[in-house]
Amino acid sequence: ETGVTQTPRHLVMGMTNKKSLKCEQHLGHNAMYWYKQSAKKPLELMFVYSLEERVENNSVPSRFSPECPNSSHLFLHLHTLQPEDSALYLCASSQGRGMEKLFFGSGTQLSVL
Amino acid sequence: QQPVQSPQAVILREGEDAVINCSSSKALYSVHWYRQKHGEAPVFLMILLKGGEQKGHDKISASFNEKKQQSSLYLTASQLSYSGTYFCGTLDQTGANNLFFGTGTRLTVIP
């Protein structure tokens, strides 16, 4: 148990669906992150939130929409995804936003059909 | 911008040693090491800051040569529990708040 919980663990969706990924951290951290992990590719940083403000958006397509309603919760809203968006989506948190020790969740394995 | 890791995969027998390398084309501020077991979350191992420091974590240690922009992870007397994929992440000296990860090294320890 790393203190970061992601739901669902697995998700299959069609290209016209709308779904959301949820992340919750119980560590009292101030920064939260979304990463994408594709097979044989490096972990890619998507979004960074610090104290509920988005501080980083790495040229992610608008079909991915993050939301951070409070410092413990982070969502990733998905709509009109493409098959190449199939990947493991990892949430992480850290005490500050200096990219120090990251605590990762177990991820949501997403398949887009 | 992503660091390059080598080797991509390695198989060890219990008790053997291994070295995993991570190199970058950019001047680095810090190097971060994580391990991910299959189906699990990546777990933090250590951070090395510029200054050529070397850190240890049980029988896993690492060094950081900032002049060469390289880091190496040393696994000594490997145990079955060391199996997993090891990732290095690098923060460069531009101040950009983006930890770039390598593609990982898959380590398998067999009895």
C-alpha cells in the first residue's frame, strides 16, 4: 500500500465514450501528477498539480482533461480517445512540487477500442 | 530529452551482482531511481543530487557522475525480490519541473 489509490484498475472504452479516472492520496501531499506508461516507452509526464493549481501541461491533447478539486483527489476525464491512447495511466503524489520522492498508484490499464 | 538506460534486460542468478546505467545528453541536477514490479506501482529507491554523491539502500547503491551526466545503479548479491523493471529519471539544470524517465531495465533474478 503506497497511500495512493487509483480506480478503476482496468477500463475498456470505445472511441466515443466519456470516462474518468480517479486518484486519491492519503499522504497529506501537496502535489499530484498524471503519467502515461506505454509499452516499451518511457514514463511520460502529462499533468502536474500543486496545491490544486495546474502547473504543468506537457502538450497533452485536449481529449484528456484533468481536474483537481482538492489536494487529495485528482481526476483524468477522457473523451473521444484514440486506440493509441491505450496505456497504463499512473497517478503520483509528492510532498512538494520539486519532483522529489514520488509515490505512485498502481495505475489504470486503459484499452481504447 | 529522455535518459538512455542500459542494458534493456538482464537475467541474474541469486547472489550475482548487476549494474544498470543511465545517461543523459543534458546537464543534470538530479537522478532518481525507481523499481516497478509487474502489475504494481513504481516504488522510489533513491535520489542523487549533483555533487558526485553515492547513496545506498540495503544492498542497492548508486552513483552520480555529473560531469559525464551518468548514473549507475549497483545491485549486490541479488535476491529474488530484486526482480522488476528499474527506471531512472532525470531532472536537468534548466530548472524545468519535468522528471524524464528512461525506458527501463528489466531485471530477472532466478534461483
